[in-house]
Amino acid sequence: MKLSNRDFAAKGRSAAQGCGIFFFCGQDEAGASAAANDLVTWLAEPGERVEMSGAELRGDPARLGDEARTNSLFGDQRHIWVRANGDEAHEALKVLVETSEAGGGEACPVIVVATSATDKSRSAKLLEKRKDALVAMFYPPDLQSVTRSVRGLADGAGVRLGGDLAERIARAANLDVRLAKSEVEKLALYLDASAQSPQSATAEDLDAIGAASEDDGFTPLVNAVMGGQAPKVAVELARMKLLGLNPVGVLLAFERRAAQLARIAAALGSRSFGDLDRGEEARLGIFFKEKRDIGQQLALWRHGDKLDRLTQRLVGLHRELLTNSQAAELLLAQGLADIARVAGARGR
């Protein structure tokens, strides 16, 4: 069976009941990981999680089948969670399938989250036509789909969330479902909401939990790079790596900031940034907490064709990330460091 992120929410639950092998792949690594975690909750008896790496299985392909057919220490149910890169798990999955067909015995559910793999990979081709397997392909996220996911997460957490607030969370998380889920969980905790006792959220509630978690999301990294603050860039890139954030999702935050600066420059004409009134600031998406940073960045990038060239560089970097997803994290770090150096030079 083969599903995409567009139909996983509707059909994934039934797949969890009918399949035993699950292969999650695609350019939206955050979405694939979040969906895999959802699938575990849909298993009849997920039991104990046994984690394995693709590198381990590449060195010992038979180990996956052996582990999947081994009882847990206390005889309880279990599932195998494999975090692989590309086709690292292909031979192990092939052995698992072949031994099952040869009567090797019942295996526990096996879930593979394959970074940099697609539905054209050998692993996906091995599994996609099998009735006992699911291949789930996750394409780069868009605002509408992430907003729907946020509303679904909120419903599950007992938070009544309007479409405007769901979209605001999706934007603030830069379309990263993992960050959006974290925001919904904080909102539920703040409201003391649960599935049994749902509560309605307001914009003021969202402001309150946002104020308490100012360092969440990508804003510090965006401000460090676009403002040419080279010493801070390395720290923020390390935080990005530690959180395991989707490089494409991170880059989208920069594309949105560059587009915002272009809109502001066009609205100002020959005026200075300080001439904007509150109504104009609101229409241009300039919030109080960000006003100082945006003003500083506009001064660095506003004149000549600098914003056009910045936009072209970001578009080119986006294309590089999608083409070379295996090296996306490194390419993003190099590209952002280059932009920060340019911004820093202009500030001197």
C-alpha cells in the first residue's frame, strides 16, 4: 500500500491495523516523523519500542528479522523503530520479507523512518505493492496542510482552535509539524485542556505562551543571519541541529523574512522605517517584539538590488536542498553563514 501526506490522515489508521511493515520517506522529514509517531498510537498493541539505526542493519541485515521475532524481556508486545538514511535498511527489509514468506514466524510491527529516501527508492519499491506493508511519502509542507494538521493536533489535545489561530501557529512553526505540536501541547497545558475537558483558545492565550517561550522556533536564527551577527549564527545553527529541524522548513523562514523586507521597502518608497504608522506596521506584519530587528535588517538590505540578490540566493539554496537532501543540513549551514557574512560586511 502506498499513501502520501495528503491522504495519510484519512487512511493511515486502517493501515496501522492491516500492515506490519511501515516505511516513511520524503522531503518533509518532520512530517514523516510526526506521522510515524501517530501511527504507533494507532497500533492495536504498540508495547515496548526497540530502536535501531539504518547503519546497524546495513552491517547485519538479518538482525531486523531476528529482533522482530524475539519476545520482549517480559513477554509483552513490542514494535521496532528504525531511523535510517536513504536505503540503508533495504537489505534488512528484504530479508524480513523473505523469511516471513518462508514461514519464519510472526513478526512485530516494524516502522522505518528513512531520511533522504523517496517513493522511488529500492525499499519503497520492495514494499509498495504488498498488502502487509505501507509506504508513506511526505512532500514539502504547505501552509494549508500544516494548518489542518495543527487543528487536528488541537482537537486531540482538547483545544478548540479557530482557523486563524491554527494558521498563526503553523506560520510561527515555519511549517514544521514537530514545532507546531509542541506549541499546541504548551497551549493545552496553559489552558488546562484535555480531550475530556476541552477549552477554547484565544489570541491572548497564544501570546501568553509565546511570550514564555521566546526562544522557540527560528526567529533567533533568522535575526542572527539577516542582521549579520556572525557570533550568534554558530550558536543558533547548533541549536537547529540539536532539535533536528527540517532544513527546508528553516529556509522557508528566511524566504518569508526576505519577502517581508521587500514589501516594507516597496511600501516605504523614499521614507524611513520610522515613518511607518501603526496601521502600516500591522498590514506589513511588523510585530512589536520584532520591530527593532526588522528595522536593522531593512537598513542592511534595502538599497540597490540587494534584496533581489538575497531572494535569488535563497531560491537557489532552496533548490539545492531539495536536490541534495542528504547533505541539506550542511548546505543550509554554509548558505546561511555566507548570507550572515554579507550582512555583517554591510553593517560595518
